[in-house]
Amino acid sequence: GLAVRQISLLEALEFRYFIEGNSVALAAQNRTDQEAEALQGLLEALRNTVGDTTAFVQADIAFHNALATACKNTLVPIVIEGVAEVVRASSEGGLRLLRSEKEWSEAFDVHVRITDAVVSQDAEEAKAAMRKHYEIAEARLWRETEHRESTQASGAER
């Protein structure tokens, strides 16, 4: 398998956005009624696990896998499954950076926006919502990186 520790969280986020940023539009266009219902059920699972990183990661992975299946491009779920370790690591890594109820709410709310767009078959809104999802995750990552660097710099000055 792919050595996850050799891949940065930023690289994993970029890769996932590269795949999901477009496949979500296909999911919106091609999803079945059953897939829409399943996505809403997975959204409920996310709602019920807000604040619990381990449980939220499980629900988040299931949510993103459902989107991959709904896009109806056979290669997307294969690629997502092929990098499952990276997907899990990026999901866990990003969610561990959530520091407040407000950030948990923001993480959940973007999944609501994605779900609503896919259910209503609005491909452009689905893409915009997924872009927002990854922008939020990347901003948290940069905040954490800057925090670590400033902490290391102040430690080095002593």
C-alpha cells in the first residue's frame, strides 16, 4: 500500500479535492433516489457524531464513498478505494484540528450544503459546496501549521 506518512496532509487534501471537486457534480447529475436517501441518512450519522472525531471520521468516509458511487463513473470509487489509507489519514488529520463547537458546526454545515445540492441535482452548487469544504479544511491546516511554526520559533528564541 501507499505509505501514508510520506504524504502530507495538504497533498492528501489537494488530491481529494482534485477527485471530489468534480465527481460531486456527476453525483448531483446521476444520483438515484435511493442514493439521495442514503446520503441524507449518512448526513444524519454525521450530525449524531459531531464532536466525536473517531465516529465522525467513519461517517465522513462513508459519506464521501457514497458520493463517489453516486457519480456513476466506475473509476472514481476505484481510485478513492485505492487511496483509502490516505483518505482516512486526511479525514482524521483534518478533523483533529477542530478546536471549537463553531468549527465542528462549520464542518457539519458544509456537508449539509453538499447533500442539499446533490439531492436537488444542482451540479454547480455541489461543486461550489465541495470547494468550500476543502477551502475550510485547508484554512484549518494552514492555521495549525502557522501555530506550530510560531510555537517552535518562540521556543527557539529562549
